[in-house]
Amino acid sequence: MDEIMKKRSLWLLAAAIIAAIGIGFAFMIDKVSISASTVALAEQGWRANFSSALHSDAIEKGYLYLTDADEEPVNVEMTLLENGKTLEIPQISTGNYILHIKKSAIKGKFLKSLSNDQVAFSVQEKITALSTEEELKDYFRQLLELQKNTERYGAFGEGSGMETSESASSDTAGSGEGGSHSSTNNQVEGVDEADLVKTDGSYIYSISESRVIIMDARYPDDLSVGAEIVLEPEMYPQQLFLSDNTLVVMGSEYNLIHGESESEDEMQHISMTSLFFYDISDPASPRLLRKIGTEGNLNGARLTNGILYYVTNVYPNIWMMEEQEDVELRPRTYDSKDGEELSVLPFDRISILPGTMEGSYSIVSAIDLADPQENELSTDGFLGGSEQLYMTKESLYLTAAAYVPLDEQGTDSNLSMDIWIPQIANTEIFKFALDGTTVEFVASSEVKGSLLNQFSMDEYNGYFRIATTEGFAWDEAAPSKNHLFILDGGMEQVGSVEDLAKGERIYSARFMGDKAYMVTFKETDPLFVIDVSAPSAPEVLGELKIPGFSNYLHPLGEDHLIGFGSDTHLLPSKEGEARVVTGGMKISLFDVSDFENPLEKDTEIIGGQGTSSALQYDHKALFTHSERNLYGFPINIYRETKGDFIEFEGQGALIYTITPQGIEQTANLLKEGTGQYEDWNSMIQRIIYIDETIYTIANSEIRSYDLNTFEIKDTIEY
């Protein structure tokens, strides 16, 4: 009996172990997802990204192979990139293809399964517009399948996603230099950017809550409100443009749409970017000419050669395809010239961008402001997300982050395996040519890492330059690193400088002709000077390490840079490792005349910890008057007290005279603090000048000051 009981116990133990192992495997088995575009260009090839590494000999052993749509084998060169997760077909003829994947291709296949063993795609000579609804739904079905097969991808990917002599000067800031009044601090000369405040030299147009104030500035000693534009209740104004006698008010609003049955259950709100065009030939009586709208959130807007371009991002509700047979997945538009109803974008105005499965639209619209009431609005939808926008007079560049999940080899060992961290592995870049209101896709490319903002990009003499950060600064196992890539007019990479400042990330970048400047930071602020005069062989010439960092770099002639950012210092820790503490705002004057030995010639530290300026995240907050060498910005000042406390000191604006010789404060336009924190309503948003007067514009008031003495002239509250 004892022997029988012993054997039974052993069998039960074995069964328990098998069950436990089985349960363990059930939780440990990982689905390997495949991300690949359904469309590729013949001259650019095609890529598929796997969430797990493949065997290096997977291609030669036939674990990966290509067929045509009839499943006939296709002999084509396939390459597995160094990361082991990216399959590339560098050259391929036009046609329809299927990539077949065997489980044997996956490393550690015993613990992994494929989400899909086939990927279908088409290769075209150039991107073409869709012709049928079925083509669009096929694209979204594939994306939906990808998201369903890997919950991690879907959880993050859905709804997450910027030659001639004129373009050669795209590194020059357009800040109203040499004129009788200010203009916006633009990145590219001749390309105006939308802003909160605009002026024509007689009137000041500014956004205040849900209205636009038109201030009569012809008599700075006696300011008065010329007119007030009250917008629709659902409209939230965000940006303004001025073009001759036309004022453009851009903002976001929600529109109510109905399902086919018109039942309340099928009603939904969609976010629209709306533009209102006003005739301001008589600024005291603005007259609404037209309203247009495009579904989605505003990415960016530019105005050049009288043409207004703007880009919105739309994330369609593709999950509704599982619940309804007839789902409208096209973006909606509105034009008061065509009636009161919303319209959907025609299929022949929608294209799929190559190399992307973002699942979101970039809607590019353009209108000639010579006659905003009658001229046609041109709108095109491109399937492929956009985050950053950069534009010259001839070209528009949009970028989209390519997210991939970190597997067990790429995850910090200190982190729980139950936490999924998205990694921006690459940045996709899409180039469009501009010809009047026609926006045409030219080419795309992909570079390693992510970019900070629009100043990470530049076009000069036909070449496109971009600075990126790869990885995370806190990941000690695989520290971050920074790169600069140069691409030609066809978006082919021709040169690069890689692996700069490991363990740090880019805080600011600026391109000035054939030189590039990059600030990275973790504990100190290295300023890199990079020679990009030879696009195929860019070279780091010099490096300067100083405390603090610059969020924004502004050119001062050819040999100097002004950096606006924050001061920092190291605070000892009981654990032994010092931590970086951000202090007051910092202005740095960099002398880069000797490229190999850049110098911080002068500095100014303002306030203590907690001090901040809109300029640190919005370059359009910078005031400049080049003839007088004046530079100013809004600011909120805090000072440090005993212990870890900070105390609000005041808010307003500061103006400095900055020359190659140094930095000197010229005007203090601060108001002492009356509470613990700054008052948003009276916080200065912009500083401008008209003739001999400076104006500070806040949400609730405008003040005028004498440009010579900085004595206050008048204040008007509204």
C-alpha cells in the first residue's frame, strides 16, 4: 500500500510540475509582430520590422521568401540588417508581393509564435491616389490585425502619433529685422509662422480667451480697442496670420456628426481645425469672408508667397470596423463656400505614404490668400502620421516616429518585465514639393533616433540635415547617443556624424549655413560645432562643456550664438551619486569664430529654481530689434529660500542688449508678485515693437513703453 501511495504521489507531483510548466509557457510565449507598410516605392525598396530578432541565416535557409500575388517565387535580394529585426529589400520591381515567414526564422522560437506568417504589399513607381473604398479598408484591416495580434503595439500605436538662394538662407531667423515693426521670430527667412500675436504696424491683433482683440496702436500714449472678434462658442482660437488685408484666425472646435440612423447613440463629436478669414481693410470693422475646416488637430502652419499651408493629424476610429459594416474612415472637411454641411475627402485625394503603418492621416491643405473668399482650397490626405513640420519656400517636410516594443534583450534589467516601454527606434521623413497650392509627395527616408523639434531639421543648398537622439539617457545598459544625418534632394543619405555624447540627449540644435550646432545634456552642457560644408563628410570641429543647458539657440551674426535655457548644479546625495538640479534661467553668449575652440563669452543667470520663460519651449516668444541689438522675453521669476522652498518674486519681461562683446540688461518690465504663483491672466505672452514704442501683450492687457527710456506710456485692460 505504501508503495502504491508513493507512486501515486510521484505521478501527482509530476502532473503538477507539468501543469505548472504549461501555465508558465502560456504566460511566457510571446507573439512576434511584424510591422510593414502596404505600399513601397520601387526606387526606395521595402522593409519589414519584427518585434523579435531573426536568425542571421534565416534568408539563405529559406525561412523567409518572397512570392508574387499568385504565390509564384520571386528571386530578389533580401538583407537582414545589423539589429537582426529588420528585413530589407533594397530594390524591387513594381507589382504585388507576399512575404512568407516560417516560425524557424525567429530566434528562441520555442517560446514565441508568429502573429502572421504572411505580409502582402505592393510596389509602385510613385505613390498614387486610392480609387476605391475597398483599398482604404484593406489598409485599415491590416493595421487592425497588427494591433489585435500584439496588444502592446495597439495600446501605444493607436492615437499616438513636423537650391535657390532663398532656400539656401533657411538658417536665418526672420524676426522683423530692419523694419518699422516686429514680425514673428520665424525659423526660415520668408516663411511666416502662425502666432498668438501679429501686427501690421498700426494695429495689434492678439488672441484673448475665445476672442481676438484688435488694438489700435497708432496712438501709443492713448491705446484703445479698435474691434473685438467674438468667435463661435465651440471655437478655441490658437494662432493668427496676417496677409495684406486678410486676418486668418486658426483654432480647434468640435463638430457633431450623426450616424445613418440619426439616433443619439450614433452621434459623435469630431475635432476640427477651423480657419476664419476676415477682411480687415477697415480694422475697426472686420468682416468675415469665409470659414473652412479640416478634421484633426493642428500640426503646424506656414505662409509663404501668399499661400497658406497647414497640416492636421487625424486618427480614425478603425476599431469600429469590428462593430459596423459601413464605417466612414475618410477625414471630413468643411467650406462655407460650399454650404453648411461637412464633406468627406474623396478617395482620389487620399494616398498611402511608403514605409509606414501609422494608421493616421496627415491632411495637407493650401489656399491662395490673394482672394481668400473665392480661391479654391486644396486638400490632400496622406496615410502616415506626422509629428514635426519643417518648411522652406519650395519644400515641406513631415516626420513620424516609428515605435517598436523593447524585447527582453533591450529592456533595462532594473525594470519589471510586466511594464512595456515604447522605444522610438527611427524617424520617418516625408518630403513634399510645393508649387502654389499643389503639394506633391517627392520621397521618403528613415533615420535612427527621434528628433526634438523643428530646429532639429534644416534644408540648405539642396541638402536636408536632421539631428536625432537614439535611445534613453537613463538606460545604462544601452545609453542614448546622438546623430546628425545629411540627405540629398531624393532623400538618400549621403553623410552622417553618429554616436555623439553617449548617455545624453539633444536639448537644442541650430543650423547656420555650412555649420551645425547641437547642445546635449545630462550633467553638463556640451555645445558641438559640426562642419557640414561637405555633405558626404560632416565633421565635429569643436566641443564646449559648461554647466546648464540651452533650450533654444539664436544666431548673432556668423560668429556668435545666443543660448536661452537653464542653469544647473550638482547636489550631493546621501546615496553617494550627485543629482542634477535646475536653477534659474540662463543666457549664454557663445563665440564660435574659432570652430575648434568655441567659447562661452558671457552669461546671465536670472532668478533661482522655478524661474521660467515661454522662450524655453516656444521660440516665437523671443523679441528682437536688430538695429538696437535688443533681445527680450516674458519671464516668471522665483528665488530660492532656506531649505527646499522657492518664493515667487515677480512676472513680466526682461530686455537685454546683446552684442559680440557681451550681455547687458537694458530694461526691467517686471511686476512684483502679489501671490504665491504667477497670474496667468496678466502673464506676458509676446513683446513687439512699432516705431519708437514697445508693447507687451498679455491675455487681459496691453502695455506700451517708450523704446528709448522704457518708461510706461499707457495700459489698457480688456
